[in-house]
Amino acid sequence: MTLANPMRRIRLLHSFSVIYETLIPLNLAKPPNSNTMASIQRPASSGSSEGGDPAVNERKRKRMESNRESARRSRMRKQKQLETLTEEAGRLQSENAALAQSIKAKEEAYVEMEAGNDIIRAQTIELADRLRFLNSILEIAEATGDLSVEIPQIPDPLFNPWQIPHPMMASPDMFLHGIQGLFAS
């Protein structure tokens, strides 16, 4: 039987006290007999001033002092453990706050990076479409006029960084209409 429930303990103690109260008066109602009186032992006195055996009293006193000292050490140990756990909880809370702040900063950097990538993707799509459009114009010109058109070499902007082209900027709704939305006016 488990006594984890406090109410169950109280009921159990109450039932023992009821049994004790009902049985004891029955035993006292019997006439005392010399055999039963001789078998009843008196409880040992806990006081040391009753004049008992000095060696026994000294052992009791030493045991009491030892118990007090042990209890004091136990309280100190528990207090130290509580202080250690409190310090650790504070340290973990501050570490948790720092990690949360770091995660938030990384999320913001990720959002910025993703926005930059979206712009680059849009520019890539725009430039690819322009290239296809210009190639189709050249194919039409060659097919209709039997003209041989020389395509000039496109300069590499890395060799001339002061002449960086300014591509079209991406708008928030440019992906709603697909590629055709880029050239719709």
C-alpha cells in the first residue's frame, strides 16, 4: 500500500487511533494480575539528569550532538546545492536569451539574403529573356534579308567595372504573372 496521498495517511492514522482508543480501555478494565504487571516495562527516560548510568548518559549526549552536527551539515549541503542550482538556472537563462538573440539575428540576415537572391533571380530571368529576344531578332533579320549580321563581342563588365549596366529592378508582384509579366506594359 502506498502512502503518497496525504489524505490517505490521515485516514490511516485516524483509524489506528480509533483502534488504540477502543482496545486500551478493554485491557485496563481487566483486573491487573501480577504476571502482566511484571512484564510491562517502563520506557527509558530521555533526560540525562535522572541519575541513570553515567556512561549511558554520556553516549546519549554524544549521539545527540552527533545528530545535531549531522543535521547542520545536511542543511548546509542543501543550502549550497540550492545556491548552485540557482546560479546555474540564472546562467542557463542568460545563455538561452543570448541564443535566442543570435537566432533572431541569423533569421533577419537570412531574410535579407533571400531578398537579394530573389532580385538576382529576377535579373537573371530578365537578361535571359532579353538575350532570347535579341537572338530571335537576328534570326528573323538573317532569314528575311539573307544578310549576314556580325554580332559584336559583348564586353565583359568585370574588365570595365566603371561601366556597370543598371538592370531593371524587381517589383513585388513581378512573379504573379510569370515571365510574360516582365514585359507587360
